Amino acid sequence: MRIENDLKLDYSNVLLRPKRSTLGSRKDVNLNKTYIFRNSKATYTGIPIIAANMDGVGTWDMHEVLREDGMLTAIVKHYSIATQVENFSKHQEFAIYSMGITEDDMAKFRAVNSGCNPNWVCIDVANGYSERFIEFVAAFRDEFPEKIIVAGNVVTGDVTEELLLNGADIVKVGIGPGSVCTTRIQTGVGYPQLSAVIECADAAHGLGGHIIADGGCTSPGDVAKAFAGGSDFVMLGGMLAGHDEGGGDIITKYYRNGEIDNTGKYILDEKKFVEFYGMSSEAANEKHFGGLKAYRSSEGREVTVPYRGEVSATIQDLLGGLRSTCTYVGANRLKDLSKCTTFIKCTDTHNRVYE
């Protein structure tokens, strides 16, 4: 047993220090980035934000909206082979195929790949520290040398490097920071997300690789902090939940507002919600695997989030916040944000009176 005494940071522990800027307007900020990937040698140009491969988020309808701005969608892996082939045949550039590491996952991918040849593949497990996972990534790279491979999740520089050296192009960073993830509660395992991003980005960039900050963002400011910390991409789940494009059922609830009408009855306010849950939750296991296996427990929450209509308004808010961040710190391009960043450690970040 050992203890690391260095304080590790989450997004809620820091602010970005403002600096002199030559930008005249937010509209002058360039959010597009271009990457050449380490192992596949493929390229990407766009706004490097990714919708997470979660039910209610990583859908083909979400992809239709996000791709207009060059953003990516990690498609949830539970679509049928026929649906995946049909959609990947039409949309290659900004859609990511998601899979696990079982024999069934591999058989399904080969079937989809034979019909449409997806460019991007996310090999996604909760624990990226298993030898079996790293060996799978290496074998997948050998079989599909041209694919852009995303692999995760991890939170330390050593295994980030190992995944890149074994064939990954992009490493997904984050254990337990998500709004509907309970891994840290169930297992006691995790790593404060901003520090994980900073350390894994440093390790990846030294090898010419890239990372995704996956989880923990609750606002556009958090997304900006992830990019400022060196992340190449940011993956969002909860921030994109509750929209029409997620496809979830809308649940209507009624609440007393304390007022009474002229007949003496309470006046009720109508509020709409959408179900959202972690992909290791009991709800996800019931939906996709026939229930939790006897040897495991749920590591995800099941919640209802406010219904938010079309995702376009949320995207405008998010990208507007990112542009504003860049103007405050003097970054003409999102590419320059981490170079212009000074983080200030603080005990609180904002006023919560009307939150």
C-alpha cells in the first residue's frame, strides 16, 4: 500500500485565468481542429466533441445534427447489424462504431464491416487496465490496420502509452466521473478527471497519440477546462441527454405549485422528463443483457432528466461558451487554448443562489 500526496483536481477545483486578447469578437474564434492519427495515419478535421455511446445520446438521429458542425457521435452498440450497415454506408466521416471485446462483439463487427467498412471504431470497456483488453486492441490493429481506433477507459499515463503502443490512435480517459456512473461508489476506484486528462494528455502527446476526456462535464465551462487541460476530444453524455434526438420516451409529471384556482383546487404545473441511465446500470443490463449477472452489481444510476427539446439549442450554447472561453484567455483557435491556459486552484467556482 502507498499514498500519493499530490492533490489531484476536478473541473470544479479550478478556473481559467483571463489574459489579454487580440480577438475582436467571439465569432472570430476557430473551433475546428485537424489531427493525423498515430497508427492508422488517418486524418480528422472538425469540432472535436463526441456524443457518448449511451442509450438516449449515441443515436443516429443525434449524429445527423452533430455532423453538421463536424462533431462526432459514438453510436450505441446495441443497434442491429442491418441498421448499422445501412447507416454507416451513408455516414462514415463523423460516426464511430462501438464494440466490446467478446467473441460476439467481434463477430458482429466483422459482419457490419463486410457490409459498410466503418472508419472509426471505439473499443470500449469499463476497465482498460486488463491485459485481455490491451491484447484485444493489439490484435484488432493487426487485423484492421486502416481503422481509427479509440480505446478506453483509463486514467493514468502508463496505460495510455501502452494502449497507443499496442495500436490505439485515441485513448478514452475517465473512470467514474460521469453523472450516472457509480463506479467510484461501488468500487472506491477512480481519479479526479482534470488531473487524469492533464497526465494522460502529456503521455499521449509524447508518443504522437491523442486522448478523449470522457465524463464529468456539467457545463460549457467544464468542456473548455477539458480542452484547456490538453484533451484532444471531449465526450459528452449527460449534457446531451433529454433531447428529441436521443429517442427516449417523454415522461410527463404534475406538481402542485402552491396556488389554488377559483374552485378551490390546487393548480398543477406540468413538467416533462426523459429517462437516462448509465450503461452499467441495472436498467441497461435489463434492456440489453436480460438482467445483471450474478457475479456483478450495478455501477450506474437510473434518473429522469428534464426534457430539453431539440439538441441544436444546447449545441449553440456549448459552442458559444467555448468561443467565449477562447476570447477570455487570448486563444484565436481552440487548438491554442491549452497553450494559453493558466489554471487557478480555488475553493469555489461560481455563485449558486439561483442555480
